[in-house]
Amino acid sequence: MSITVNKVLYIGTNIKLAKTLLSLNSSFSDVDLTHLLSTDDLEQTIAAGHYQYLISELPVSSLVKARIAEKFSYLDCTYLDNTYTGNTSIESEASTEVNKEKSSPSNGLLLSAEVEAALDCISIPIYYKNMQGKIIACNTYFSQVFGLLPENLINQTLESVLPNGLAKKVRPSTLSMFNDHQVDLLECEIRDVTGIKREFLIREEVADGSELQIGMLFDVSDMNAAKSEIEKERVMLRATADLSSDLIFFKDLESRFIGCNKQFEIFVGCPEADIVGKKDDQLFELNQAKMCQAQDAQVIANDETYSNNEYLTYNNGEQHYIYMQKVPLKDKYGKVQGLVAIGRDITEKSVIKKQLELAMLVFENSRDCILVTDGHGVVDSVNDACVKISGYSKHELLDQKISSFAYGRDYRRLFVDIERGLKKQGKWQGNAVFHTKNGDLSYFWLEVYQIKQQGIKAENRVYSFTDLTQTKHNEEKIKYLSRHDSLTGLHNRIALFNHLEAAISRSAHKLASIAILFVEIKDFRLINERYGHNQGDWVLKTVAKRLQQCVSNRDIIARISDDQFILVIEELDNEQVAALIAQKINQQLSENLIIDDMPVNLSSSIGISICPDDGMDLDSILSNAESAMLRCKKDQSSTYHFYTNELTVHSAHQLELENELKKGFEEDQFEICYLPQYDLNKRQIVAVESVLSWNHPQQGLLSSSCFTMLAEQSGLLIELGLRTFTKSAKQAAKWHQSGINFGRIAINISKLELSQATLIGSIQQVLLDTGCEARWFEFEIDESLFSSTLPTLQENLLNLSRLGISLTVDGFGAERSVLYSIDKLNIEKFKVSKHFIQGVPGYLAGEAMLKSLFVLANSLGIDVVGDCIDSQSQDNAVCDKTLGNEKNHQPKEAMSATEATFYLRCYKRH
């Protein structure tokens, strides 16, 4: 049972050596080491300190040693210096005994100083033992193995020199000698003075003609390690070959198989034992066997490597594209003894090779910095843009931690956030600051994606940096990316929700409706599966462009999932507008797409909800639109559905009416009716309004309010407006020739018509063809259009004035003032809205309002007109002064050209 020593007294100057020696012995645990530089009062020091172990590097007299041994029998002592010479008789006697023992002929060997010096020149540890097994001599190399001096080993047995318990572990060596009867070989493991475990071979041999044994120690650590490595490599090579997915096999000079791996067994369809010794023609079909044997003959005869891509048929009949490489197998003299072959299945790799090349081109030529790291953030690869912007070379960036380039005290939090995002969603994006090589700070929009490789646990991270430090364009790009879908450029969910909430508020304020169209592309998943995700992405981009063609710039489109889109239509005039847009979407999507030279048909399911009818909050109207879309998917009779079935039926009727409208346009079923326009101050007719009507074959005469919106949505409004002006011009020419003073013909013109760049040219052409003068016409323009910022609209208004066509502000007083436009435009009339004339509460209030308007118009030199003269009793006094009883003959509705001619003959004032 070993005793743990924890109090040691050391006397000497090499305290580091003492600590090292103590640490090598397991008996010394948590040692309390006392260090002295003198042996004075040594006995008193030992008595006071209660030490368990004494190590003295300085000389100690034999007398003191004897007294210490007698008084402190529990104390283990090690004296490292025996050069002390004293004058006492005890010291003399001890010295004499040592000299006698050293020179005793019974040892059988006298070592002279020359022999001892020669032993120290031999680098092999050597020792000599007598028949009692005690060491009588050794060289320095032997003593250094144990961290001692040669004299410390004299008269010691080898077992006592070895560390505690190690003697039992000494074992006979597996090596053998020719003269086993004279040589003993033993193996053991010893820790040297540095603490390294070494393996030694002890060789002991009886010296010829002597009773001494000569022993030598050979360090076989490297040799045993090499043997172990060779065996390990042999096992590993075989295991590697079996684990490899490649086809690996060996052949002799006769092209017979002499070995293979597991994968080759699968290829052939039988175990290695059945393959060895056979040739290709015994295992494969003839053509494949001849090809393989021709390759073997080339490799063996020409001593050269063969490599090529070839098709091989497996035992199960599947054909694989294999990269085959065959190499001569040579002995140590360089003579060919056969070959080794490796076949790699590159069927899938050949397919994705082009994709990888394309991806590399995109990677290298991207304007954004792209950097790829391993799972620990160590940089694997960078593109040229990253090198250019950072100022570092590729060599300086590779194998570095990406975090080392970040800037600021919060950069650790940045990477914590990145790791959290990657773990939760597989991606992260946000702002980041990094420093360039010259110390400048660069601000980036950073997107990080986690890429896991199939079949292995390894993962990579792709860091995409968009530089935000150089131009304002990049700042706008950040805002754009935060609110738009990166693939299609449409709005994303966040932008949709923000816009829709604002739109709902605007809708409530303006008392206007909003349409929500929930669009889902049918069977989009099949396109991805059949043509791949790249083609699928292209299809989504194309769908986005086609959807944008179906709405105006003020409407928004958002992509909310792979194949689902939301359209928000604000300031909806009626539900039919939403239905027309849905129909247009289906028409756009029905146009064929060409993928891999094959036409692909797209279709959609569309659900429509109306705010506020179907909900006043974001969740309700979106949910209701989705419900309508799901009902549309089940009901194949219609490509769109409203949230309510009644609206769906009504919209179908309206679409039928649109088709009839197009037919009516082709058959010229439209005619112009006329309505007098009165000067409210002079109380007389000053113009006639041109009103377009539709002679519907079944429904009779329809006013423009019934079909104007349909005409605008179907693209007929511009042509209808031009046709109205043309017919009005022809009628003006007839009246002029007949001497009827009609004043002017007033024509209502829409915003869409005023926005056309060809408007002025078309009007001039009509005037030229009919012989009319521009001063015979006036255009009624809604008051709100005068504040429009559209440049084409403003230019057309100005050019109409220059042309000589007067302008009438329609609906004056209904919405906002246009007084700022009077000076630059040829505005001659204010057409007052009916509610401003009719139903004024009280005689005095009505008279005051009209008079104030007349005063304003008179001061500006502008006439005030209206569609009617108020027939209420409170205005009789005004009417009697100017018009008499003409107010009783106001037409109740628009008149045909014949009726209008008769009316003008009767009531026109000159």
C-alpha cells in the first residue's frame, strides 16, 4: 500500500528540477515543498518541520546522515551529491568500505576511468549486473532514463530502479534472438524525466567467460508506434474501401480479379469470394467485358494510367455514368504486378455540373459581396466584389473568423442575433457595420442564409452584403428590400398590412370602397416539381408582371406565399370594377408560357371581398377574400367569386353587358342627345350639352352613367369620347348651316381622355374634317382635375385653351376651388352643381348664395351656368324679371338632335 507524501524538504539550487521529479511520482500529491539553500542546522529543521521526505542536492556528511537515519527513521532521504569528504572516522570508514566494494575483484570487472569514459560515449543506455542482480556500473544515458546520476544506481537492482509497481509489468518481448539461451528480451513502459511515456526493450546477455550480465535499453516507442500505425492503416484502408461509394477493385497481370470493395460487390451482384479469380467476360455482358479488358491491357502493357467517363450497366439493369481510373500496381522494384481501379458514379454530378458552373459565375460576378463560411464562422470562399470593397485579398480573408471583421462594441450581439435567426428560420437579415483593410467603416445590409448539405451534418452560411455607404440608391434599396418580395419585386406581407390599414382609414374618411382580390395560381407546385425551382421562380416573376398590367399605378399587389397574391383596389366605383380586373387577370394568365420549348397553361382561383361591406378591419376582409377564393377552387363554373354569391351573379351579368357594349360599339348603337345649358344670371340658354346614349337592343335607351365605367374598363372610353365629339361636330355644322344659334356644344371630357398625348391632334383632325370652328365647343371638366399633377393632362388643358375651345368647370362648389387656374386657362363658365341651385333652404338664403356666386363670377368675367333653372317659388321674382315663363318649358331629360333643333328655334335668346 503506497503512502502519499505531502511534506518535502529540498536543499539545493535547482528547485525547478525538484518540482518536476516530484510531479512524475504519483506518491507525491499536493506537495508542500520547503526550499533551503544550506545544510546548516539540518537536524533541527527536520525536527521542527515534520517532513516525510528529504532531497539534498548539497553535500551532507556521513555522520549527519547516520544521525538523521537514527533519529528520523520515518524520513525517506535522497542525497544527490556524494562528494563530501570529512575528517571523522565514520566518514573514513564509510569511504573505505565504498572503495573496497568498488574495487573488489569479486565483482568480476574492474572499470577504469577510460572504460567509464568510453561507456558515456555510447548513446545506447548500458548497464552491468553481477550475479546477485545488482547494478555495478552504467553509463550516463542509462541513468538519465530514470532522471538520476550513474553513482545513484550503483548497488541497486533493476527492479528497485523501476518506478513503483512497474517491475510487475515487465513482460517478455515478442521479439526473438537466435541464441535465446543466452539472451533475455523484456519490454516495459517507463516515463522519462520529461513525463513522456516511452516503450523500452531490455536486452540482457551473460558476458562470455564472466559472471556479469550486460544489459542494454532500446527505445522501441517509435518502432511500436510504426507497427501500430501500419496495422491501423491496413484496417483503415480496407474499411475505407468498403465504406466508399466508389467501385474499387484489384487485378493481376492476367486481368483476373484479386480483390474488391463492398460497392463493387453490389455492382457485380455477388460477394468478393465469388469474384476473385474470374475475368470480366465471366461476370459481365460481352461488349462491356471487352471494353474493360482492353483498358486493362493498355494499363499493364504500357505502364500508364487510364481515365475516362463511360457507361456501365449494373447487375440490376440500371445504367450509370462512371468516371473510371485504372493505375498500374507495382512492387518495390517498380515492376508492374497488376492494377488497381476506382470507378466513381458521376450520373448526378454530370447533371448538376452546369448548374454549379452557372452558380459560380453568378457568385463571382455578383455586385454584392458574397462570403461563405463553415458552421463556425470561418471563411471558406469570397467573391471578387467582397475583395474589392473590403480591400483585403482573398488570401487574407480565407480561413479567418468573419466576426473579426465586424466593428463596434455590439458586434457580439450581432452574431448572437444571426445565430438565433438561423436556428429559428434558417436565415437572418439586418444592418451591420464592418471595417475595411484601411480602417474605413462600411455599412451594409446583411443577409445570412444557412445551407445544410444533404447526407452530412456539415453546414455552411452564406453572407450577402449590400453596400450602403456609397450612394443614396443603396439607402433606397434597403427600404425597398424591407417592403418588397425579393423574387418578384411586389410588396411583401409587411407592406401589404401597412398599406391596407391606411387604405381602410382612407376609405372610412372618403366613404369609398376597397376591393381585395385574393389570387392563387392553380397547380403551381406541379411546375416546380416538373421543371425545377429555377423555372418556377421565372414563372412567378412572369405572373407578377402580368398582374401589374391588370391594375393602375395607385393599386398595389403583394405576394404573400409561393403561389398566392393579394391585389388592393382603392376608391372602387362599383363592384363591377373588381370583377373586370378579375376577368383581366384570368385573360393575362391564360396566355401560354414557354418552358423548355413546351407551352405551359396557367390559371387562377380568385376570391373578392369588398370593404366596408365584407368587413371593416384587415383580418376580416383578408379572411373573407380567402374564403371566396377557396369557394372558387371548388366551383369550376367561374374563375372568380365574391364573398357574397349575390355579387358574383351580378358581376356575371355586368360582364355580359360589357360584351354587349363591345358589340354595340362595333354596330354603332350609340347616339347623341342634347340638353340645354342655362346662364343662371341672364336666365337664358347659352349652350347645349352633348350627352351620349346607348340604344340597347333589349333594354332600350341607356344613359352614359350605365356604361361609362364598363367602357373605361374595357378600353372603349377613349374611342367613345372621340365618337361623341365627332357626332357633336357634325351636328354643330348642320345647325350652323341652318342658321340656328346654338351658342356652343358642351361635351364632358374625362380624366382618361385628358391624359392622352394624342388628344389635341385628334380634335384638330375632327375640326378639319367637319369644317367646324373650335369656338363652337366647350369642354366640361370636373373641378378636381384642375389640381392634377399629371403633366400630360395639364398640357392638354393649356393647349385646348390655345386652340380656342372654352373650358367649363363642372360641379363648381362641390369639392374644391379652381380659382388658381383661371388666369392661365380659357375658363369661361362655372357650371354649378344641381344641389347648389336646387333645394336651398329658404328664400333669403337661396337668393344670397346665388347672388354671391354671380358677384364672384362677374368680377372674374365668367358666366355661371347650370343644367336647369330652379322652379321653387322663392325664385319666382328673379325668374319673372328675365325669363318670364320659360322655366316652365325646361326639358326633363336629354333631347334628340331633332328635338333639340326645335327647342333652340323656340327658346334661343339673341
